[in-house]
Amino acid sequence: MKKTTSVFYISVAVAAAFIFWGVVFPENMLAITEQIQGFISTELGWFYLLSATFYVGVGLYLIVSPYGSIRLGKPEEQPKYSYVTWFAFLFTAGMGIGLVFWGAAEPLSHYFTPPNAAPATQQAAAEAMRYSIFHWGIHPWAIYSVVALTLAYFQYRKDEPALFSSTFRPLIGNRVTGPVGKIIDVFVVFATIFGTATSLGFGAAQITAGLLHLFPPLSVLNDNLFQIIVILIVTILFSISAITGIDKGIRILSNLNVRLAVILMAFVLLLGPTSYIMGVFTQGIGSYAQNFFGMSFSMDVYNPESSWVQDWTLFYWAWWISWSPFVGAFIARVSRGRTIREFVIGVIALPSLFGAFWFSVFGGSSIFFESEIGGLYAQMEAGGTEMALFALLEQFPLTFFVSLVTIVLIASFFITSADSATVVLGMQTTGGMLNPPNSVKLVWGIIIAATAGVLLVTSEQGLDALQTASIIGAFPFAIIIILMIISLFKELQSEKAALTVNRERIRQERLALRNDRERVRREQQLLKKERNKLRNNEDENDKTKK
């Protein structure tokens, strides 16, 4: 542990204290965290909505701004990874495990508990798809993009360490290496722990539900014990993957995840109500675009009895913000050499479109079968949100085999997400090392797994506890992101001035070169005339002699 910094020891100590608190005094922990979460949701929900939409505006501006041509690295650098591998990294780290968990569950839930429409109606189905696409579309990927871009810019353009505190140098100068910088990095570590633990908790719950669904004899095990066993096994697997590094373990698993996800999606699309799904996708995209601004600022302020926005939109915005340190740092890690415009378009556009299609396939199919046959929502109510996908797969042939492959996909996403998170946490607690020691990654893997386990088993509503942790962890980091954006634009403005000077210098040099070429051209013309004149004189002399 010689390469670790004080941030490592402070963060480990506080994380261990939180885990101890949850194990020894679970009721007290849940009561206090729920009070904090309730205050943030009711009193500061507007802050989450405004900040998330602000991040969208920043991302879109960077695409069309003059800064778009700036490369994340040296001017001649090219990206290390192909577009296919890069997208695999984005998809796997960004929200792969969440898409599998919520792909069928969220639209089905909205169908019966819509924000405005009457339940289980065609209008409710339209709202269900529109809000599902909204929650997994441009907003989360814009959050990821501004965080990742800021990190990549300062790391590769300004040669700063791979630390979040390093992005604050234009604002606080050399204090980034002092107590202020360490506080920033500690906040980042905790947002990452809570955000990652939430996702891993969802994954563990769904793996457990899938195994119990396929192998009923396993139901003799206590649910909490079963989930702990799943977390323990997957922790061992992602620890092994973390040791192999990004170019081996994470890269191989990321490509595998995308292939399995596409195969599963194609299976449901082609054997399910294909025409209905494509109609859902087409109409869903249009409805999303049409209602984008209204949904972005909706607070349900005129309907105080409703908690729909707090339960869904605010939770998602908090989840994405709390997950953005890990996802942003990982995306930055694999994006060196791309221009700002290429980076932002790649991070926002393609994953958002893929997510919309994913929800159209799984969510649209769930609503279709529920309205035609029924029973899916009842299974989800009885077995938990994590049962929705397996209830859907029962409507298809080869149910057992496909469900088993789905569990493998969830486990693979689980492993890759946790693996990536340990790399990022290792970077933040070793002074910005791009390849942290395996011992450090192992420590963080254990802490993430323990946090997810504590949040799952210390409450009867384990998933609600995970959501509570996300909302709490996101609040301080939402402020950090805003300050990061200010710092980024301050540095970009300085670079723009330097680029303007360089551009003027290059223009003057080109003008001087053009003048030199024109002078040389005139001299060559004069020389040519002189040669022609001499040649004519010689011809005249020859004629005279003859």
C-alpha cells in the first residue's frame, strides 16, 4: 500500500464505519438515511432537475461550440480503441446492468402507476414508454459526458493527474494538492461507492430472483443469505477480472456483454410482437422529443399528494449523478485521442438511441403481453421488480435456456461494472495512477460488495435502501460537477485565446509564405523572359551570320 494516499485511508475508514453502522445498528441507519433522503427529495428536488438539465445544455453546447475541434490529448494523437470497443466500454460501464434490470420492469410499472393517465390504458402505455426513454436517454448520458470530458481534458490535454481534484486547478490553484483537494476526492469516492453499490445491489437481487425462478429447490435458502452468497461469488469473479487490467478482463467482458445483450434483444424483437415494438419505438422517440422540456422541469408541484416524480425521476437523476464519478472516470480512461465534438456526440447520441430501442423491445413487449394475456405485473408484484424480465421471458420459447443466458449476462455486467469501479476508486486513492495496484482494487471491491450487501439485507425493502443511498451520495457531487464545468470553461477560454494567437501566427506565416511564393513566381517569370530574350538574340545572330 505504499502508493496509496491519505484519501485512501480516510475513505476506507469512513466506509468501514458506515458498514459497521449498518450491520450493528441497521434500524438506526435506515431511519437516519431515510430522513436525509426525504429532506433532499422534498426540499431540494428542484436542484436535481435543474442541474441535470443544465448538464444537458452544456453537453449540447460543446458539440456546436468552437471548442469541439480540440483533441483530448496532443494534436496528433489518435484514439486507442475502435468505435465498437469504445461503445462496448460506454454501454457496459454506463448502464448495462440497469438496462437489464429495468428494461421490462419500469415500463410495466408505469403502465399500472402512470404519472398522469388512467392506469392500464393506451394513454398509460404511451406515458410508460415516454418516461422510460426519458429516464434512460439524453439526461444521464449528458451527465456522464460532462464529467468524463472534464477529466479527460485535464488529464490528456493539461497533463494533470487522473484525480477529480485536479480539474479544480483553474479555480483554486495549487490548493488542489492540499486539504481542499483531498476533501473533493473523498466526496468522489463516496458518491462512487453508493452509486456502484446501488447498481450491484440491483444485479444481485435480479440474479437471485432468476436462479430461484429457474431452480425452485433453492428457495429453501433465506433470501438475504442467497443474495449475500451471490454477491460473494461475483466479488471473487470481478476481483480476478480486475487483476487482469482494462485491456484484458474489462475489454473482453465488455465486448461479450454487448454481444449477449444484442442477441437477447434480437431474440425478443424477432420472436415477439415485432411490428408493435417498432411502432412503440417510433412513437416513443417522437413523444420523447415533443415532451422533452416539459418532462425535464416537471416537479408535480401542483399535485402535492403525488410522489411519482420523487420516486422515479429524482431517484434516476440522483443515481446517474452518484454513478457519474465512476462512469465518467472510466470513460475518460478509454477516450484519449478523440476530439471534444466526437466525444460528446459519441457519449450522448448512440447510447441514448440504443437505450430507447432497448426499452421499446423489452418494455413494449411487456406491455403488449400484459394487455393481451395478463399476469406479468402480478408476478412482478409478488416476486419483486427483479422478476419482471423473467416473467416476460416466460412468453417465449426456450424459456429456461434464455433465462439462464440472461442470468449470465447480468452476472457479466455485474462483474464488469464492479471491475471498472475498483479501477476508478483505485485511481482516486493512489494519486491518479491509471493502473492502480491490485491490492488497492481488491480492497475497494470488498468495500463495494459489503456496502451493497448491507443495504440489501438490513431492510425489508432492500432496493429502497439502495435508492436512498444513491440520492444521498449524489447531492454533494452534483455541486462538484457544476464547479468542474466552470473550471473546464475557464480553461477552455484560456486555450481559445492561445489558439487564436496561434491561428493568427499561422495566418501570418502562411501569408508570408504566399508572398514569398509570389515573389519567386515573379522572379521566375522575369528569368524566363530574359532567357527568351537571349534565345531570340541568338537566333538573330545566327540569321545574320548566314
